[in-house]
Amino acid sequence: MKVVRSIIIAVVVLCIVGGLGYYKYINSVTYFNDPGTTGNTTGNLYGNGLFCEYDGVVYFANPNDNNRLYKMNPDESDIEYVANDSVYFINSDEHYLYYSRNHSNSTFGSFNVNANSLCRMTKRNGKVIILDEADCNACALATNKVVYYHYDPEEATTVYIVGIDGDNKEQLTKEAIDPRCIFEDKLYYSGVDHDHNLHSMNLETKDSSFISSENLWMPLMDGHELFFIDLDNNNRVYRVSLGGGDKYGVTTYGTSGYNVSGNYLYYQSIKGNPDGIYRVDLTTGNEVLLAEGQYNNINITSDYVYFADFFSGTIFHCPNGGTSVSLFNPPILSNEE
């Protein structure tokens, strides 16, 4: 009996040790992505990445709860509190969420901790690791790297890149180019210091290539087409095939921000008649005013279009492809935790 008892005890101990070892392993291993993986649409990231849809789940910054991280279904059902972090520039892959903490809204108890840092959260257990402790904001996932704005007092805002495991952090360029347009593992951007032409950067070699002499801003790749704000044509949105050909205008008015979803383009007009959020049918060219006023932060999911009042920050929503605009008013659930 003593021998049997000893064997049982040994087996139990081995199981406990093995279980603890496995638990430690699965909490330390990094799950890497396939080439070409991105974390959010470029258009959403141009709208501060307040909404991000992945695999039937919409992660969002709840405007009624200091932009804390929540999730819901695309039809806005089953809203759940995710984390105390106040977030923007949300990116997602299968295993992780990536985001920048939004200033002093991110608190733990009464102490600010890395209040502006770049973070990675494991979806399975909510564990957060800091990818960069510095002040960071706009960021975009590019397969197994995150490209982002990094601020320090000596060099101000520059563009950095870091692995999703937190390794190999380095400055990508001193030029404050926009890091949000990722397409096929390349960064597409408008020049800042020397021109406003379109360039691309290979994120592995750091080599840049000249793409187009268009004087543009906010490039957006949608399949085989390039959308952009044309600075030579009153800031109207134009589109052109990546295979070449003539460009043509999409919007009637200039714009301060836009987003694309399937057959529709949504934009905030500049000097419109009147100013407001417009929807353009990309097949017919038909343009519809959805909401009169000044708005920004246009984000789109499969079911809804979201945009914020420029002055108050109040979020409104409209069915994607529809015209009925109403207040987006999600519940506050963080106090229930």
C-alpha cells in the first residue's frame, strides 16, 4: 500500500508540475500571424480606430464610459465590458488586441500607469503587455509588427516599429509620416518633409519607393483601387486603379475625413451645401446627406457607420447603406465589475 500511495502522490505531483508548466507556457508564448495580416481598416484608423471588427466581434471605445474597451456583436447586441483601459487605434488579430492608451483616462486604482503607452492584450485572459512605454497614438498592425507614432521630448513625433512580442523596437523614420495605411505588408504614405506624393515603405528592409506624383493626403487601398484626398482639387476624394489609368473624382465637396465600405464612401464635407456627413454610391455616384453639421472619426463595421460630433465628441450611428441617423448610446458596465 505504501508503494501504491507513493506512486499516486508522485503522479499527482507530476500532473501539478506539468499543469503549472503548461499554464506558464501558454501565458508566455506569442502567437504569430500569417503574412498580409492587418488589424483594422485604414479608414477606421483614420477615424482614430474607435471601432474594430474581427471574426464577428466589434471591439470599441465606449463613449459613455471614458472610451474604455468594450465589445459587442456587429448588430450592437450583447455589449460587454472588456477592460479598464481607455483606448483608441484599436487593432485585432486572432489572439490579441493592440491599441494605444488614451491619456489620463487609463487608470489602475488612483495611479496613472503608462497612460499613453502602446499595448497588446491577450483576448483569452485579458493580460496586457506594454509594447512601448512612451507616448504613442496612431498605430497599425502589419502581420507581426506594429507601426506607430512614438513621441519623446528630444525628437518629438517620429514613426517606430515593434514586434508583436515586444522585441526589435526601433525607429522606422524621423519623418512624421502617417503609419496607418498598411497594404500587403507595406506602409503607404504621403510625404511630409519634401513632398505630398505617394510613397511605399518595405517594413522589412526599410526601403522606400516612389509610387505617384499626385499631391495627396490620406491614401487608402481598397482591393485594386487607391482612394485619396487630392490637395490640388479642393481636397475632394479621388480614386484610381492601382493598375494605372485616369483618376476621377468621387466626392462633390472637399473633405476633412472619409472612409470606404464596399460600394459606399462616407465623408465629412468642407464648404459643402450644407456641410455634413455624406454617403456616396461608388457605382452610381449618387450622393446623400446623412447628417448636417461638423463631424469626424468616421468608423465602419459590417452593420453600422459611426461618426462623432466635432465639438462635443458625441457618437452617432447609421445602418451601413442606410440613412437613419441616431445617437449611439451604449450602457456603462465597468462599475458592475
